[in-house]
Amino acid sequence: MSEAATKLLEQILALPEDDRAMIRNTIDESLGDEKDFFSPDYRAELGRRIEAIENGTAELIDGEQFFRARLRPRKV
């Protein structure tokens, strides 16, 4: 990474989270479709889930609880 890019990155990382997110989104959009790893449907679902977490309507469970449920032997 160039010295200019390193300095710019340091400045960006010092910004508030909302500003960094806006910068990230702008950079992502500038990279074009070849850098878009997620389909529009997947991005929409991610958006819905993030919104549900932020507005408190998502039902969240503890990570340990999730893994206990996933790793428990299933009855046949």
C-alpha cells in the first residue's frame, strides 16, 4: 500500500462509524459488479435482518445456545 493510501486509511479509521460505513459503501459501488460477491436477493435479506436487529424486532439467541442446539444428537 502506498504511503498516501496508508495515511488516508488512518484518517478514515479515525472517523465515526456512520462516516466509515458511507465511505465503504461508496467504495464498494465504485468497484463494479465483478467485486460484488452477493446477489441482490442476498443483500436484501441481509438488509432486512440488520434492520430487525437494529429496531429490536429480531429474536436473538446466545451463540453457545445456538451451538448446543446444532451439535445435539438428533433423534431418529
